[in-house]
Amino acid sequence: MAQAHIHKARFAPGTVVRHRRFGYRGLIFDVDAMYSQSPEWYDIMASSHPPKDRPWYHVLVDGETHTTYVAEDNLEVCTQTEEFEHPLLRQLFTAQAGGDFASRHVVN
């Protein structure tokens, strides 16, 4: 039986990212080694059909109250890390010097 290749995640919890397609800033709070939502969610929400066998990220959206689930292919590092606003921010992270964020606990 062939074993699936696991791709190493490019981003870790606490990384500020920007969505390549939609432009919003986000903060990663959890990482899945591969897609873990339902096939129905993928069909409805993942309109660009990114690979399911690569890392997917749970992301706090800056200035909003919701979170998103995003394929690695749709994210890039964002150098603008200051003044991040989300209601779950203080529950999930502690602010560090230089605008970095340290996870309060391992979610996954």
C-alpha cells in the first residue's frame, strides 16, 4: 500500500499571513497536515480547488469576528504584524516584542 507524502507546513501558529486572492490579513492559530473538513464544505467554499493533500490553516481574520480555513497555496507571509484585532486573539495568543504572537497552547 502506497503511503501518502506529508508536506511540511510553511507557516506555524502565530504567523501573520495575507490571503493571496482575497487580500485580508490573518493570524494562524492551528494547522492541519492536510484538508480535514467535509467534502461538502470543500465543494462550496474552496472554489479554486486547492490541493487537499497539503497543509490547511485555521486563521483569525484581522478586524473581523470570524475565522477561516485556508489552503497553504492561498497564503503568503505578511510583514505588517502590528495592531491585529480579533476577539479570540487574547484567548489564543500572548503578544511578543516586535509584533509577534506566541500561542498560549497547542490546539492540534
